[in-house]
Amino acid sequence: MRFEISKVLDAIEGRVCTDPSLARAVVDLAEVIRWQDLDGGRPASLLRLGMVIDALSRQMEEDSVPVYAIVHRALLSDADLTSNERMVVRRWADDGLVEVLDHPGDRMLEVADLLGLPVLTRVRFDGLGGRWPWLGQAGRVLAPVPGAGGPVFIAHVGGGQTPATGSRSPVGAKLLARQWRCPEPGCALFGGGGGGGAFADLARVDRAPAGQPPPTLRNGVPTCPRHGTRLGDAGPRPRTAVLAVRIGGLVRQRFALTENQPVAVGRAPEATGGIVLGQWLNDEARRWISRNHIRLELRVGEVVVTDTSTNGSGVRPNGSMAEPDRVALAPQQSRVLGEGDLVELYPGVQIGRADAMASDAKFSPTSVMAEAPTMAMRLPRP
């Protein structure tokens, strides 16, 4: 069973991040792990985060929906977690996938405000509406509770049962326009990359570079939330475009494209940070789509696609599925994508800007809990 739980934790690891471009909701991990009523199990379990992430994916009808997790520092030594779970959380912290703080509740609301994200919590935040007016908006604060097929969301603040995003605050927009550096050596959040902690040798190396999280503000000064030190301004942040992969009508993955980091997409790209499609393709699509099928670049705010395949690709202007509208893209040919354009690697395999992509399939998103042993998660009866 230990091996199965490790596989689940690895799957959950792929759904936690502090990248402002990709995170879809904010959670307090110390709160989530103690929702015993979700599975009727032990007092604290990291697997409950996976259950909440699955619920978020089902609600948003997308695969690979990541959450921005805030971690109370005491969780790193919490005896209610297994030694393996504690090691995993420490590794996430060392790799910059989560924030480790003394006061996660304050930071959770700050991140939600700066990034315009919904908050998944059972805390009501009574009396805080004056400071955070968006708390009363529908879908911005949702409580995960037990449901017949796993957790479901109910609104205990503001109404609505669907997670809703808002606009980034003006302060958040200014902070995210710059890059920041922490004076503490090896800072995983603001030090140019993770790997500065005791579990650095366990950090995954196949992940694309993540965007910096927003700094916290202390007396109006950008500050590292983990170390409490003033951050230095390291210049403008590279422009970013958020793209999505849709296969068979279901949005499978979102990814960030920056001006200084082209992204390869294909069946199994060799480049670090490439978008691997093979796990979602049928046999015929796998034969057609090359290992490195296209290369995407962001040039002066424009997304440029270059076909690097053997069989070629197509562009669907404004997302039109009408065959006469399809524009063929020959091998080694490049094209600037319009706002609503989709790149089609194979029928039903499309890539475009995330805000122009929506799922229209009847398939359920892939569960991060698929490998969970049944004795580790005993779902309560409806």
C-alpha cells in the first residue's frame, strides 16, 4: 500500500504550484488535511488534498487543475501525518511548489486578492468583508464538503457553488509586472529556482520553470512571505501567455509561454518543460503526431507556432471547425496565431489560448486519486 500512496502523492505534486499564471484556487493545506469527514480516515491525511483537487477538476471540467497551497510551518513536523507525508510537504516547500508560513490565513486571502482566485475553505471570514470586498462575490469562497462521488462545493459566503475568478487587484498587477529577488540564499520562491533545502535532491527535474508568486506586502514593501525579508527589484517580468491543450473535447492541461522560454509540444518532446501529449492519445494519433510536433514562442506579445513535425499541422482561425477554414501548416512553416486561433496537430488535438478554450466533452477529468488504495480512503456513505 505504501507504494500506491507514494504514486498518489506524486500525482498530487503535479497539481500544486505557486505560479500566478496557472493556479486556479487557493487552499490552506493545514486545514484541508484535517477534513476527516471527506474520507472517514485518520486525523490528518495529505490524500485529502487530492480529493479536493479532483473536485475542482470536475467542477471546472478540466484535467490538471493546480491549486496554490499555503502551508502552516507547524505542518512540517505534524505527528498526525506519516513520515513520508511530512517529507513530501518539505520537498514541495524546498521546490517552491507551496508557501510555508506562520500565518497562512492572512496570506491565503492576500494571494486570492492579488491574483483574483477563489478560496476553498470552511472558514467564513466573518468581519473581513470591509478589507476584502470580493469575499461577498458568488463563487469566490467555497467550502468542500462530502458528496456522493467525492467532495462537492457549497457556498457559505456570497452564494454560488461554482468556483469563480475575479480580476487581479491593481496592486497585484503592479507586483506581477516585476521580478523579485530574496536576499536569503536558496530561496525557492524568489531565488531563481528551488532546490535550496534539505530535500533538494528529491526535487523533480522534469518540470517547466515556474512563474514567481506574488510578494507579500508589509507596510507597503514587497517582502518574501517565507523569510520575511525585503525583496529586491530584479527588473520587468517576461511577458506571459497562458495556453491550453484540448484533446477529444476535454481541456487536458494549461501551460505558460514566456518570451524567454519556447515550449515544444508533441507526443513526447525531449526538451525540458515540453508538453507531453502521448498519455492522452489513441494509437492512430500517436502514429501521426511527432515526438516534437510544434514549437511555440512568444514574440512581442504574439504567439508564434512553428511546425517541427513530419506530417504537418493545421490552424483553425477563430476556432472554426469548418474544414474549408482550416489553414495547413507545412513542416518548418511558422505562423502568428490570432486571439481565437487553434493549432490542430491531429483531428481533436488542439492548442490555443486558455481563455478561448473550453471543454465540450462528456468525459470526466483524470483523477489524481486513481492509485489510492481503498483502505486509505473510506468514502462516507451519502
